Amino acid sequence: MKVLIVDDQKINRMLPSVLLKQAGCEVFEADSGEAALTMLQTNPVDVVLLDISMPGVSGMEVCAQLRKEPAWAGLQIVAYTAHALPSERNEILAAGFDELLIKPINRQSLLSALKLL
């Protein structure tokens, strides 16, 4: 499985990157919404682990752009966020995300969110 991890904080990309590589995934990283959209044009992936709160193009905006494109219809997009209130969860899933992964993560929650368990 190919996974793109998008988060403006390097520390928030490190743990999922290590855990996913250990699980046999090919991992790519982007530090912004803009970088993610650019990377996806040349490196198709199966899953995007996408931070919601980033400067510039937010994760919500990236998700909306990807959901508008028929080429990305089968792409699994997982929100990767510290926002955990029930109302926020509903808003995030309604915005087009397939799953919600709450920071801080652990191996079990990550692999479960990406349907690797």
C-alpha cells in the first residue's frame, strides 16, 4: 500500500511514517496541502493521511479538491488531527474524509484507520 502523510509538523509525520514502513507500506511525505496536491499529480497513492489544520491550503480544502476529481474517486482519505469533539468528527466526515485518526496516535489506531488490521 502507498501512503502519503501530509502534516506541516515534521514530528507528526515521523511516527506514522515509521509505523507504516514497518507494516510494509511505501510512504511519502508532504509538509503542506500545496505540496500534497503537487505530489499526487506524479505519485499516485492508495491512502492520504491528511492533517486538517495547516497554514495555506488546509486539509479540508485538499480533501474537497481531491473529491472533485474523478481520477481520485477511489482514494482513501484519512483525517489526521487533534480535533476530537463529536461535532468536529461529524463535520470532518461530512467533508469527504473516509476516516478520522486522532493525535496522538499509536500503532493500533493507525493501522485500524488505514484498514490494515
